[in-house]
Amino acid sequence: VFTGNTNADSVVHHKLLHSVKTRFLRFVPLKWNPSGRIGLRVEVYGCSYKSDIADFDGRSSLLYRFNQKMMSTFKDVVSLKFKSMQGDGVLFHGEGQRGDYITLELQKGKLSLHINLGDAKLRFSTSHTSVTLGSLLDDQHWHSVLIERFNKQVNFTVDKHTQHFRTKGDSDHLDIDYELSFGGIPVPGKPGTFLKKNFLGCIENLYYNGVNIIDLAKRRKPQIYTVGNVTFSCSEPPIVPITFVSTSSSYLLLPGTPQIDGLSVSFQFRTWNKDGLLLSTELSEDSGVLLLYLHTGRLTLVIQKVAENSMEISAGSNLHDGLWHSVNINARRHRITLTLDNDVAAAAHATTLLQIYSGNSYYFGGCPDNFTDSQCLNPITAFQGCMRLIFIDNQPKDLILVQQGSLGNFSDLHIDLCDIKDRCLPNYCEHGGKCSQSWTTFYCDCSEMGYMGATCHNSIYEQSCEAYRHKGKTSGFFHIDSDGSGPLGPFQVYCNITEDKIWTAVQHNNTELTRVQGADPEKPYAMYFNYSSSLDQIEAMINSAEYCEQEVAYHCKKSRLLNTPNGMPYVWWVGRANEKHPYWGGSLPGVQQCACGLEESCLDMRYFCNCDADKEEWTHDTGLLSFKDHLPVTQLLITDTNRSNSEAAWRIGPLRCHGDRQFWNAASFNTEASYLHFPTFHAEFSADISFFFKTTAVSGVFLENLGIKDFIRIEISSPKEITFSIDVGNGPIDATVQSPTPLNDNQWHFVRAERNLKQTSLQVDNLPKKILEAPAEGHFRLQLNSQFFVGGTASRQKGFLGCIRSLHLNGQKLDLEERAKMTPGVKPGCPGHCSSYGNLCHNGGKCVEKYNGYFCDCTSSPYEGPFCKEEVSAMFEAGTSVTYIFQEPYPVTKNASTSSSGIYADAITSKENIAFSFLTTRAPSLLLYIDTYFHDYLAVILSRN
């Protein structure tokens, strides 16, 4: 929006940021002075624009001859603009005898760059590189192309999309012989014949390494050789496309010549939809109705008659690929032919009983709304897509006359425009999801990716072993996705879920004890460790853990380890970031020692490692590496096993971590005015937010982030309602989940809100998910610029009272505790996990609070394990037993000062309750015997029978 002047005669200038090339400008006045008259004066200042155009007719090309036999370049820049109606054709090509080549060509409406910086030796090598960009480039609009190559690095830009890539192979020179050809690849010695389909259309401002090729051709310079007919102005083909906009009401009615023997219709169409009616016409002389439609991407032609069976032929497949397809229907007497894409050899034929006579109305794309007559039948949905070049009875139909109202009839059409969009460019399916589309929307196939959701945004796996344990899982192999919906993929780990700690173990390719001989500083022994995941994934896992360790062991016989006290180390390991580390397990980073050096327990006190004593008998140095920033171990180097009698063996254990720093990371908000703030949440296309909360308040805002107009907010709007509000520029929308029970019950509840280009959704606990579909058109970028508020709002209104924990934004973890330590009114951590999770402790186990989480105390339960679910049992051989001695109750031991045990906490009861299970093959046998201070006893015996 440009502001104008505020008085009668001053001039207001607006300079555009970038120059714009256009044929039309439209000015839309939005506001004017309410007290004066409406008036507008505008002047537009153009910039000088140099344009050299060449028009290629599909059988021509320009050859640029070099002044030497071979041109060898390590840097190339090619720029041009083109427009075409043909989906295939070579724009330029150059090749050399050593196998080098560079080709830019249109293939099915996309632009492909093929490049090979070859070597004669590597003629059959894998040094060929192909990159494809753009889509629907045969739309008769100008498209700009820029190719920049420096050695092996190539930047390939089509319109505004750039792809950076490196060429394969070893060479970084492009060696081209004699010439470059533009517009086609002529065959040497055969004038007028070409290797591939030539380019048909116009090229403007074609520069190769600073040389203006078209300008040289215009001036008939000797470097340029013209093949065929190249003209220097762009001819506009008089083709008028039309777009069928609606699936319900779009149609085009064209008249034909009735009662001719036979029928002839041809046209071209392009669409993304699998189904749609292309043509319906009632034949005269009662010969039925002819229908042509797309069904699941195949073309079907049907002639339906009232009394007889209908006749059907079909052709083609996957015709909803967005490319232009030509259709030709020809009928003479009893024979009908359907030809697709001018492929006469593959045409489909059929014969009819009755002769075919043409009708007088041809309905394309659909039928009118108010139609009950049999003149137009539509057994399938209406067509959404483009058509052009419509011929009836071999006569072209002028669609501009239709637009002016003097030919046929229509509804819901765009005339002189093919309004097709490629909704898979750019591809908004994340994590490698495959994109497919219809006319109005796109779909993502996430199968086998480890992700789910409308745009493959959400991981189907938990972020840590702690989260699996929290879902009641026991030890086993699991996939974890440390950054959730972030860029890192999932990987497999072993979760060892014990009573007090949950360990995550990642294996590498060599955890066995390995012997080494014959290594010295000139020929070191090196072992590389490959883990079951990438280093980025492991790094994310280590960063979110509370503690990590890796056990390292070095067994030695006359082989020194670190060469202490102050020599150059003979063994070192490489950790994260490729750094060398000359310390061993059990020591501290930067201290060149082993565990025995720190504990002062080495075999020889003059050295800080057992192995450094260089003894003739076997000894070892073993310990844990636990400095997280250096883990995992990626390489081990050994250099002292080459002397006589010298030998060593090493073992590096798996990487093990415990604790999830984020899962229990919480903050308590004590006043309504208190909040935490974080940097702006940047999530233009897809956003997901998840957290746990517990509260007793009736309402309050969990989090909020504002933009100039856009915003995002999640709140508890009433005790039973959670609302997710968002505005991306099309007006605010609210997704609300209603709970049957109050959510302000001071128990932990889980919330997950997500927004992508297709839908907005909200999930609370295990209640049904609320999903709102996004509009197909309109604004879709979420642009926020304020701080991200947690537990409050920018306006300080409706703050949240209670606890929030485990807050994730697009898989990124927010450290609430660290921020809460510095913020008044907010406390780090949140007590009271057992009220929510106590029911996970079974069989009489007691839930015990920890600062970050809880654990199950199974001491008063006959079960053990993380949830008191594993039976405690024992195996008795003949003649063995276990005896428990209980302290006597208070009345008997009056003089003893020890407190009575838990079993007598309620004094003596008149009833005993004993339960156990047994399994045996022996009888008779005594299973249980109890006796008391008063010589009472109770025995359970398995008799012979």
C-alpha cells in the first residue's frame, strides 16, 4: 500500500525496492480524502531495459564456435530467460571428447541441468550429475535461469528457487570441444537433424561467460553459426487456454454441426485431478450419448444408449500429472477411434452396432446446474483444469468469441488463462515425505519415514527412554527422536529401565575385547567407531541427558598407555568435534592420568597409570569417561605394541546415558502477573507446541507470541476448556477441546497444539483431537516478532497460576528452570508428581516424590522393578530355607529401646493374611512355618497326595 499526498499539489515519490518487468499495471485506490472529491493522478517511471530476443521454431539452433579447438573452464556463468508452450526441448548443450558435457533442457515442464566434469579414464564412472528445478515451465510465461559454476560447486537458479550442489567425480574443469549449441543438439555432418527434441519458444538476454550470444547472432558475427530458421522477435502463438475453476458449476458449451455421418473432436487438457468429465454430447438419430471422462487418471470413452449395452474404451494412465495431453476422437459409421498424445500406433478402436451421427451441443468440463435433460450427462465429478486448441468437426473454436458472448455458453471459467499451480513446489512435506496433489490442495505420504501428520511433521516416536518409561514400558529396544519434529531423524537405542535410573545405551561396531600387536608411532593402530546413528543424533541425545558415560579398558603387557608423568602419550582417543584427548577413564578432562593416578593406587607410584610402569606381566587401566562434551569416543589410536614381548588389548563399551533434563523441567507461576519470556518463535509453515500443566485456577494463558497482525496463543479458557488461537493473516481461528471432567484438578495434563499449511489441531490428554482444515488460498506464513511469553501475556492480563513442564517448540526444548531462577514470581521446578502418577506403582508399591519426577518404593510389596510389577521369587534346593526373624511386639519387650517394626505397626491383629505361589515336584515338603514367642505355630505342608 502506497500513501499519497495530503494536500492539493505536492508530489509523493515511491521507489520500488526491485525493478519489475510487466505488461500491465493496475492501481486500486483504497482511501481518499472524505471531505474532498475523489481524484487520482499517477506517473510511472521506467528503467532502461536491454532486450535481445531469439525465436526458435523447434527445428533451429544457434552454434557458438570457440576461437580455439577446446575451451577448458573452471568457472562458468550462463544466464537467460525463456518462454515456451512445449514441455520438452534442449536450451543449450556442449560436450568434449574426454566425456565432459553440460546440458540444460526442459523435460515434462521442469528444467534439468546435466553436468559431467569427466575423465576419459572414468568414461563409465558415476561422475554424471543431474539436478531438476521448477515446474509447469511450459506455461507461455517468461522464466529466468542462472547457472553459476566454480570448480565443482554449482548454483542453479530457476525463477526464485536456487539449488546448491557439488558435481560428482574428481575433475573440476569443464572441457568443451569447438562449440556450444543453443536451442538444440545438431548431429555433426547431418544438417537439419538433431539428437533430442529441440526447444520451441523464445530466449531472451542469453549470456555465456559475459558473451551476449543473441546480439552476436543479430550482428551476424562469424563466431555464431545459425542452423534452421531463427528470428529476432518473439511471435505470440494465438492460443487461448481456458480454466475450469469449480468442481460443481464450471462448463463450456460449444455448438457443432448436427447429423453429420460420424464425429470429430480434438483438444488438449492438463489437470492434477484423477477424476473429471471432459466431454458430454448427445448424438443425433438416437445413437446415444457420448461421454469422455478421466477416472483414476485413465481416459474413458463411453457411448450410452437407452436400450442397449453401452460401449466403452479407455486409454493412458497417470494423466493427472499436470502436463498437457492431447485427445482426438474420430468416428466414422460404425468405427470409433480414441487417440491420446498423437500416438497413432497406440490408439484405441471400437465398433458400434448403430451408426454414429454427430449432435449439435458439446459440453466440455461439466454440465449446467439446472440441467435435467439428457443432453448433458455427468456420471463423475466436473473437470478442474485447463483446456486449449478445441476443434469440432476439424474446425478450431475461437474462445475469445465465447468470452464476448457471441458463441456458445459458459459458467465459472477463466478465459485466456491457464490457472494451474504446482502445490508441490516448494515441497512442504517435511522429513522426506512424498508430495502429491489435486487441483486445490496437496497431500503428503509419510509411510516408512518415522513421522506422521498432514505434512509429516510429527515424530511417531518418543523423545527419550524417560518418556517411554513414563508410558509404563519396560526395558527393550526402542526408537527415540531426540529433537521430536526437528530435522534429526529417529534412531534405535536400548532402554534399560531400572528402579532408580533409566539408562539409554547406544551400541557401536566393536564392543569386544580386541588384541593389538606391532603398532608404533610410525605405524599406529587406529580403530574407528561407527554408532547405530549419526553423530548429530547422538549429540542431541547426550545434550538432553543428565549424565553420560563410556567405559574404557586397556589391558597391557609391556605396553605404555599415557606415558606419565610427563611424556607424549602412546594411546589417545578422539571424541566429539574430532578433538584428541590424552586422558583415560576415571580421570578428569585435561589431566593426563588414569583412574589409579587420581586415587593414588597405581602399581608403581611414580606413574599415573598401571600400564605406564611398563611391566612384563599383564595389568590394566579401566574407568569411565563421563565428561559429556567429549563423548562419544569415535576413534582410538595405539602406538606402543611393537617391542619384544609387548602386547595390549582394549575394550570401549557402549555409550550409556540416564536422565532426561527436559521431561521434568518445570516452572511454578505464583502470581497472575508473573511470566517467563523467550526469543520469538519462528515457525512460518509448521509449528508444534507441547507441554504438561497442572493448576487449580479457573482460567489463564499458558503461552502467547504476537506479530504485527499474526499471533499464537494457548489458554485454559474455563475449567473444562483448552483453546488454541492463531491468526496467519486470514483472521483468527480457535481450536477448542472440551473435557468431560475439570482440568484444574491439580493433576498433570498434556497439551499438544499444531499448525501447518493444511490444518490446525489441538490435543489434550487422550481426549478426541480437534482439527480445523486450513483454507486452500490466502495467507499461509505465520510471522511473529514479539517475545515468546510463557505463563502470561504481553498485556499482563489473564496470567496463568500453576505449573508448566516439558515445554517443546518444534522439537526444541525450552529450559524453564534456568529462566525461572532469574525471574521474580516464578519458581524453578514443581512439587507433587505422585498425585498424577502414583497409580503407576502397583501391588502395594509406594510413590515417592523426587525433585524431578518420582520413583516406586517396592519395599512393602512382594514385587520389584520400576513399577513393582516383577515378582520377587527364590529357588530352593533340598535342605535349604530362608528364615526371617521379626522383632517382638511392644508388650513383650518392654525393656528394649528399639522401635517396633512396620509389621506390628497396628499392634496384634486377630487375623493373619499370607499369600504366596509355589512350584515343585517334591512331596511331602514344608512350604512355610511360623512360630511365636508364645510357642504358637502355623505350618503349611504339601502332603504326599
